[in-house]
Amino acid sequence: MLHSEVKKQLVEIVGPDRFQDDPESLVSHSYDGYVAEGRPEAVLFPVSTAEVSRIMQIANGRGIPVTARGAGTGLSGGAIPAAGGLVLCFAKMNRILAVNTRDRYAIVQPGVINAQLQKVLKKEGFFYPPDPASFGISTIGGNVAENAGGPRCLKYGVTVDYVLGLEVVLASGKIIRFGSRNVKDVTGYRLSSLFCGAEGTLGIVTEITVRVAALPESYRTVLAVYDDIELTANTVADIIGAGIVPAAMELMDHIVVNLVEDANHLGLPRSAEGVLLIEVDGVREAVEKEMGRIVEKAWANGAIDVKEARTETEREALWTARRSAHGVLARLAPNCMTEDATVPVSNVPKMIKGVQEIAEKYKLRIGILAHAGDGNMHPIISTDMRDTEEWIRVEAASQEIFELAARLDGTLSGEHGVGLAKSKFLPLFMDSDTREFMATIKKAVDPNNILNPGKFV
Amino acid sequence: MLHSEVKKQLVEIVGPDRFQDDPESLVSHSYDGYVAEGRPEAVLFPVSTAEVSRIMQIANGRGIPVTARGAGTGLSGGAIPAAGGLVLCFAKMNRILAVNTRDRYAIVQPGVINAQLQKVLKKEGFFYPPDPASFGISTIGGNVAENAGGPRCLKYGVTVDYVLGLEVVLASGKIIRFGSRNVKDVTGYRLSSLFCGAEGTLGIVTEITVRVAALPESYRTVLAVYDDIELTANTVADIIGAGIVPAAMELMDHIVVNLVEDANHLGLPRSAEGVLLIEVDGVREAVEKEMGRIVEKAWANGAIDVKEARTETEREALWTARRSAHGVLARLAPNCMTEDATVPVSNVPKMIKGVQEIAEKYKLRIGILAHAGDGNMHPIISTDMRDTEEWIRVEAASQEIFELAARLDGTLSGEHGVGLAKSKFLPLFMDSDTREFMATIKKAVDPNNILNPGKFV
């Protein structure tokens, strides 16, 4: 419980309507898309940088933990207030401050929803490339905190590649601003990249300048179907190895395809052992040529069917299938562990085979979903944490999946972040001197360790 | 002068052949492409990470400054040992350790020359996109230290967008490794971006993993000629504002065109007030379509001629003209100040007009070269520092150029870095709390301030 004096000061800053400490509010801000929970002592909804600064001054003076939160869709526990304290929820600090397509940037507050920005940009023929599956509800602030990816990041890059400038409130309450509206900017340390993916452990982002791009003039989208998962994975490695870069290349295995079809009745091929959803975008003529090469490679690698979306409705159906996959798997059982170990694309076939062997060994249902074109795997384990015996197997399987990724030159997280979920696996991918270096920066910047404590650093 | 005991220890590490402290060596390592100088006490040529680590342990224990150096082509003084001490020259640590085009990465030592990597990649149909004008001699390590750009960064992004992983020796001599071979990687803080552009003030980069891309199947290159510089600049803003992204869009003004023509006799139009060198690359059909739109916009904005390079030789001639421009201007007078203030592209016309007014006001010859498509200006001031009266005017003009860039939402440096050259102008673009934040990180990481001291942080 917050000291009554502290509560009084905080209520003075945000007003009684934007301060919550009733049990329902505390519970509903104690989790995100990961399986763990952490109960805050109060939830505040700031609407300005000045408010955030004043809140931080109080928190820092008293050593109260502060965890920033967007929509709470993160899958690694980054927004879980593991050490209690305050949750700063940015849902009400959600204005688009500027859109300038001539100079290809937009300026937003952290609570702006990704889809909200897309909608405004689309009217002007532009878009913001990072597209996490949660883009309909997740915020740009949360996307920045986790350095979110998404399907089309294969061609376009992830969030960090689009952050031009930030305004950040430090633990001390000081406000700093860096970067600019310019795509090219080497004025001092690249702080925008340092804060991107830092999960709110170094400061609270209060304004974001992002780069935007012109919408491509055309798309072509196909579904390649296989009766063998290895052939599916081989196709991915073959296409990327040939230097072709589709806008997206998504893989779903037999388990995922059937669960999605159960839920959505989209006509996916239930007998398939693997499918690839491949999209190419750009100038019409180039799109046709590239898709021609891709379809050729799909057949050459043993596809049993390659269907093209002939209308925008058909295209949307394929993407709905893909985007719904995580939710469908999450609803299967009380809990859902979504890993996102990533490997070099030539190792995707080995990684998929290995995950299937691990599933068999531990008698678990692990659906495999992947942004396969950049090696970003999403093995999804449906489970029930209350089943202690099964949970032990889930944890052992996760450990083996990460060990496998490490052996295959992979990385712990491609786009979900380390958060609470993967801290214990960090030593598999990063030695102690490097982890200590991160801790040195964290300590210098947040000496009282109040910014989202208990996470990976 | 180094203490004889220190010298003995250093010679033990690198051997007598790779330790130099004769006056000629010290003088030849006391400058880079900027106008200032700083005399080191010794120059060492390490060939391994272990050697760098041992050198740092000695330097850190004794508080001896250490400045890393590639080819010394930097234009902001980043490689100048401003506080004396040791220069670590990476010319001999220059092996390409791995090239893997299937997984689109290469691993190099810092002394590998950009062109050397390009040559190896080209054989496999790939390339490394960052292409500073110095690419024929500058090193990847130097490119990383300055976060180098180049003409085709308009489409492809700058060095930081291609650094996947680094090995770094810290001030303490500890060796850290982070990032991976994976394009998508959010495992901990994005340290690869923090070290990129840090000019060796946070650590010494000893191994670099970079992303590479497939060579485009075709190019088209045109030279658009104008009798009015404003129309030249308007064309740039119009093309980018329409959402078209050429591979490169380079601007040269009347002064630059004539100096380049004097030197190279390439047939450039001497009467032109401005020219644009525009290149498009990609799938042949897309290239043709995009170039069609570009040429249309060039004519619509008042070009008096638009010439296409019809052969690879003609294309090379145009690029030779552009790449030689800086050298030609540098040879004009004893000294050459190359600024690289960058503005949002819609402000390019105002920026060019402003620079011309400043040139007139201070009676200076300022040639304007620009990676115009991303607003990255290169006003080049030829001067003689020994002419004190003129030098005062040069400094005043530089100040005004940066003030103008600040007013136009620009940034201090687009691709050359801040180094020694622009430290004093940093407050125009970054407030004191933000500069103090950079200093906090620097101090935490390098408490004895031995890593390239005297630079922007």
C-alpha cells in the first residue's frame, strides 16, 4: 500500500479520476500477455510529459517502482509490475501530434494505437511498417518499449528502424529529447535505439517521432501448402538464400492450421503439414516477377498446392487466419507460452525439426507459427500452470528450445523482448561481462532501480 | 612521451614492428579528414582482440588516452587523438572472417576496407549497402564508429541499420559481445546501435557482424540539369514528397560542377546552376517505371536537360564525378571544412538558399554538394586556416549554417559525426539535460575517461 502522503501527492498531479487503487484496477493492471502476474499499488493515467515528470520525481525520492504500460499485449512480461509500485498506463496519452508525409515522419504520444496511426496514414497513401499481430490494440509506446516486429518486418525492418526521435522522462524526472525528424542523424549517441527495446528500464518514453513510408502500389499474396513440414521450411531457406525478399513469409504447422480452421472456417487445407503465407509488395511489374520466382521455388521444393488470393477479401482472409493464430492457441488452455527464439534462416528447417522432437519428448502440444523469412520462430505451448507436473515439462521444453536456438546461432528473442519471461535464459546467449555492462548502464541511469525493476537487467 | 616502462609493456604486446613512436609516425597519425590535429605519443597496430584487451588494461591502469583509427578519412575529427596518448590503428586487423549470403551476413575485423568487403560480396551477387564516398579506402570499423552514410543510404539506410552484432573491448580491457547473426534480435539493450556512431568513446570495436543484401538486377541513372538551383532543390522535395524512393539522389551546385569538370573532363554541363544525379535500382520493370516518374518530375520542375547514362561506363563516369567532388574541393585550398547538417527534405530548397546567402554575406566560396534525397547537405568551405581574418569568417559562416539547420528542424550531423568539429555546436540541437545524460553513460562505462577523450561527450 502506498503511504497516504504519497497517494495525496500523486492524486494532486493526475486528479482523482486518473488515479486508481481499487482492487479491480490493481488486478487488471497486474498482467500482460505473458503467464506471470505482479500486483501494483496504484495505477495512474498521465496525459502529459509534465505529469510523468512530476510522478517520477516523487517515485524516485521514495524509491517506488514505476512500470510503464501501453495496452498490455506484450508476450514477455515487460509491462508486469514485478516489484509492485506504480503502473503508468498511457491509454489516455494518445494523441497523434503531427503527420508529415512530405518529410515522411509522424509524431505521436505513447498511447497511440498502432492501427490508429495506420488509419490516419493510409488516407495519405502512407503507412507505418512495424505491424505486430497485436497492431489493432497495441500502442506505439509499447511497440517501442519492446522493439516490436511483425510479419512485414521481413522486408521493412522492426520498430527500432523507424524511431527517429524520442522524448523521455528519466528516473529523476528530468526530461530529455534526442533524435530529430531526419532519417539521417548521427548527432551524439544513438539514444533512440538504446531506449527502443529497453522495456521501460531506462526511462519513460513520452513522445515518439517515427519514420513512415509510402504504401506500395500493389500486393500479391499466396498460400503454399505442403504435406511435409521439412519441405515447407526448405522453401523458406531457398527463397531467402536466393536473395529474394518478400514483404512477409509466414509459416504455420499442422496444429496451427487446424486450430485456426476450427475457429474461423476460412477453408485452410486441414491435411497440410505446413503452409506458407507469402506476400510481395511494391511496383506492380516487380511484384509479378518476384511472385513468379517465389511460386516456382514453392513448387520446386515440393508444394502440393499454391493458391493465390485473387481479391482483397481473399487476401484479408489469409491474413485473418495468420493473425488469429496466436489468439486461437491462447484460448485452447488456461495458459499459453509463446516463445520467439530466432535463428538464421538456413537453420529454420533444423529448428522446426528440433522443436517437434522436443514436443514429442515432453508430450506437449506445441504449435509452430513463424515469421519464417527472418527465422523468427513462435513455438506456442498451450498449458495449464495449475497442473504442476505438466508445468515442469513446459519449463524443461522451453529450456531445450532455447538451448537449441543457441546451438543454431540463434537469439533468445526476435521481437517479444526478454522481460520477465526469458531473463533466466539470457546467460545462454550473453556472457556475464556483457550482462554486467548492461547493468552498468542501467545503474548509472537509474541509480535507485525504480524503472521497471526485476526485468532482464 | 610515454613512460619507458609503459612503452616496454606495450612493445611486449604487439612486438616492435607494430609499435611506432618515431616523429613521422606520430605526425602521420595526428589528423584525419578534418582540419585539426592532435599528436599521439605512440601508434600501435593490434591484430587481435586479445592484444587490444591487454593494451586497454595498461592504458586504463595508467589513465592513458586511447583513440581508435581506421583509415583516417573521417571528416569530423573523430579519429584525432585530441588528448594525446595512444592511437590504435586497425589497418592490420583486416580479415573478413565469414561471408554467408544464405543467411545474409558477413563478419569482419574492423580494419577491413569497405570496398574489400564489397568485392568479395559482389562475386556472390550481394553487397553491403552503406557506401560513404570514401568507401574505396575507409574501413568498416571507422564506418561503424562514425555511423557512416553515403549516396545509396537514401534507399538502403546507414551503417547502424546494417550492424547485427559487435565484439567490443571496454576501457577496462573486458571483452563483451552482443547482437547476433539474426536480423531480428531484441535480446537485451540494443548495444550494437549504442556503439555505432559513438566514435570510440565507449569502447573499441574489434569484430563486426553486418547484414548484407542481394545486388539489384538493374539500375537506371540520369543526370538532370537546371539553370536555377531552387528548381533543382524543388525537384528533390517533389520526388520524395510523392513517396518515390530512388536508390540515390545527389545534388551538385554550379561551383561543384565546374570544379569537378576542371579536374575530370567528364562532360558535365558547366553552365548549370544545379544538377541532380539520380539512380534507381531493383527489378528491371520497377526501375523503368520509377525512373519514368522521376524524369517526368524533373522536367515538370523546370529541368533544362535530363540525360541518361546508357552504358555502365557512362554510369561510372557520373558516379566518378560525384565521388571526386569532395577531393576536388579539398585540393582547392590548404583547408576544407565539410559540413553535413541535415534537414527534412521539404526544407532543402530553403537550406540551399540560406547557405548561398551565408556564403555571400561572409564572402566565402561554399560549394554545395548534397545527398539531397534525405536532406543531407554538404556545404564545403575551401579555406586557408593560416589566413586568420578569413578563418574568422569561416567560423562565423559555419555557426550560421548550423543555426539555419536548427531553425529548419534539421540536425547537426547526418553522417559525419560530431567529433571535434561540431562539439561546440551541439547545444544548438541538444539541451543540457540530454547532453548530461550522454555524459552519464560515458562516465559509467569509461570512468577514467581514456576512450577518445575531448570529443562530443
